[in-house]
Amino acid sequence: LECDLAMNLVGQPLVRQQVMKGVREFLENRNPVKPLVMSFHGSTGTGKTYVSSMLVRYLFQGGLQSPYVHHFSPIMHFPHAEQIEQYKENLKRWIQGNLTNCGRSAFLFDEMEKMHPGLMDVIIPFLGPSWVVYGTNYRKAIFIFISNAGGEQINEMMLDLWRAHKDQEEISLQDLEPIISKAAFENPQSGFWKSEIINEHLIDVVVPFLPLKHHHVKQCIISELIQQGLEVRPDIVQKVADSIPYFPEEEKIFSSTGCKTVASRISFYL
């Protein structure tokens, strides 16, 4: 996993560092006091889904298709605000049932910023440092929350850094944590709004995903061409990279969509 992250995840030094530290410490502990709870934050296309799928690929045979990996999306699984009480009951039962089957299960929650406030509080008993909940030892489970919340603020900070002629590698987690916290956890529209998950400090690892620059996008394009078994031609790489929108409007420093649209754009330029 560490090698794969180093080779294939572009422009995210903090992600590699935080994810590896959290996962290694958790897996090396035979009797963890609580499940591993990670929260991924950043704008579209910066690698949040990519890293979470990579992670489960190395931890579970079959990766995302494993019967022990469970993926939740607010639009697919919890679409109607008026049914929130039913969703709470369903979610609690689903997690409880699956942890009874396998204590070493993983639960991925996508687009946390779109989750109904209050819904996630039903999973609190599964996240904390208790020995047994509902007759099940669940302390070896992994929970990953994925969110675009905080992405805008991370991007602003990176722009300020760039304007101050500082390098991306100079930013630390301590610089980013307060702004992620404010954007993701103090937002009334967010799934984390006033949640006891935050108040009880149940998140072990906050992982910020930084915006990607032009040369990072080029690396994504090269990787995608190789993956598709296509020739890596510098002119194609340049054309695809130039076709992607960048911000701010004048300087065009960071990709507005990260590497998200790279795969679909390649065919236009072949």
C-alpha cells in the first residue's frame, strides 16, 4: 500500500503520511481500544475515493466488492429527509449485523457533506472505546468518512501559500486541521453538524487532500495512458492537461476538477 501510494498518488504528501501512519498503527495493534476512524477532506478529483478504494483493495480480498466492505452514499441510501428515523434504524442494524458476521469490516461513507444532520449519530456506539456493543466486539472495524467539505478552504490556503512563494510540501496538518474543522464540522448543512462524533473526538485521523497543479495533472494523464495500454505522447499529455479548467481565473495554478475528468478526456485527443 505504501509503495502504491508513493507511486500512484500524485501531489498528496500529507495523505500518504497520515493514512500510512493511521493504518499501520491500527493493524499492528492486536487489541485496538477502538475502531480506526478516518475522515478524508478535499475538493473533487484530488484522490479521496481513489485512496479509500486502494486502501480496501490491500486490506480485503476483492476490495470494494468484498462482502466485508460496505459503501454508503447519501443520494443512493438516504435520499429522503422525511425518512431519517427509518434510515437511522436501518443503518444501525446494518452495521451491527455486519460486525457480528466479521469484526474486521470496513464502512465507507461518501459525500458526508450531503448526509442528513443527525443520521450519523446512530453509529456513535460503534466508534468509541468500549469493549462490546450489542454483544459484538467491533474494535477492529474501519470507518472512512469522505467529504468535499473543507475543500474550498484548503484550496484558499494553498493559493495563499503559492502567493507567498512557499512550497506545497511546507504545509502541515496543524495548518489545515482548524480550517477543515470549521468548514466540515461547524456547517449546519453537513452530516457532522453538532455531531457527538466530533464532540467526543471519535475521529482518529483527519486527512486533507490538496488541490493539484498542472504538473500533477500531467502525471495523472501519463498514468491513465499507461493503464489503458496507450502510447505516452507528450503532445497528447499537453493537450489533455490544457483542456482542463484551472483556478484562479488569471494565474490558472490549480486544477478545478483535480484528475477526475482525465480518463474521459483522453479519447478526445487520440
